[in-house]
Amino acid sequence: MHCKWASRCFAFSIATIFTCVFLSSAPALSQTQDPVIGTWNIKGANTDGSNPFVAVMSFNAGGTTSEFDSAGTNSSGSPGKSVVLGKWSKNANGTYVFKEQSYGYDDLGKLTSIAIASCKFKIFPKLKNFNGPCSVTFYQCSVKQCPGSLIAGPGSYKISGKRF
């Protein structure tokens, strides 16, 4: 009886190992990645073409964004600006929206403002470019109160993106 039980355990173990090896080597089920996911080179300017800037922006699979620009490429970033963080979503009609915020600092590194921006855009059919309108509003900001009083905005600008 003991020998019969041992051979069943051995057979079950072999079957379990075979199944695990087979499943781990099988191709993963197809998962479609949204075309916006990835890193993009961004160009933007006010709607009248003034204050041009460039940035690098990533759209992450979890629906978050991160953007980096600097005072050298974005006059609203002077004298100091944080990395821009936000979230994105896709609308039923295939367009996208994102909302981001960044903190501004004075020459001494003191928190002074927050910029809150939102954009709507559509990716072109070849999935390598997009463009769309945006708005941004600037508020005073301190550790005690953020956002605070309105500084400026909302202002309009436009962006275009090219896949990195």
C-alpha cells in the first residue's frame, strides 16, 4: 500500500512540474498597450506663438505622467521648477486628456507657486505624433496653503508631441 501511495505522489509531482514548465514557457496572453504609453518629446507655445518651450514627457501604463523641462526651455519655470507630475486618460472618442501640476521655487529654494495644467490631444494615425490645446493656471503656494490665491490664468497654449 505504501508503494502505491508513493508512486501516485511521484506521478503527481512530475505532472505538476511538467504543467508549470509548460505554462511558463507558453507565450503570454496578448495584452494591447495603449499607443500613448511611452516617452515623447514635447514642443509648446502660447496660442499666439510666444514663450516656446520643449520638454520630455512620459505617459505610464498606470495612467500617470511625468515631465521634465527647465527654466532654460520654459520661461514659466524660472527661476526654479519641480518635475511635473500628473495623470492621463483616454476618452471614448479616442482622444486623450492629461492634467499635471508642478511647483515653483524662488532663488532661495522657497516654495512660491503651483502651476496646474490640462491638455486634450489626439494621436495621429501612425502613432508617432500628437497635438492639442492646453490651459494652465498659476496659484500662490506655501507649505501651509497650496493652492493659494490666483496669480495668473487660465492661459492657453498648444503642444505637439513626437515619440522619443
